[in-house]
Amino acid sequence: MERFYTISHKGKKIVVLDYSNTSPEEAIAFFADAHRRIATYPPKSALIFADATQARFNEASVAAIKEFAAKNTPYVKASASIGTPGLQGVIPVS
């Protein structure tokens, strides 16, 4: 299953980050790879949609998400997520 892909919606290219049903360890590896990919986008251009439905988190994976969000801020124009009700106060939203 591809977890990082793009879709088109109303003429806009949207980056989909699908880390649904991941363990904390899988999420940490996912975010390291996703950062490398997003860093190839021009500044303030990436539209991000993240799906964390049924993902499991621990202290280390939450730290990885925070680091991912901080590192990718220069590249992200806007972002949205689903499946993250417990993380809303932790992850900065663009």
C-alpha cells in the first residue's frame, strides 16, 4: 500500500500522507521518509492531507510528528488531517 502519494482536486495537487493503522515505530520511519519527499517542494507550495485513522502513538512517535511538522513548515502552504483527535493540541496546523 502506498502511503505517500499525490492526488488532484479542483486543479490542485494534494500530497496525501497515509499513516493510518501504523504502529509508533512505523510512523517514525514514515515521517522521516515523508520529510525527505516534501523537502523537494518549493517553499509554501505543498498542500498536505494526512490520514492517521487508527494509528497508534507513543512519546517517540509524537516527538517525530512534531519534528516533521517543524521541518516541513517552510514547504507547506496548507494542511488538513483526519484521525488525529488526540493530537490536535500537539501538531501545529498550517
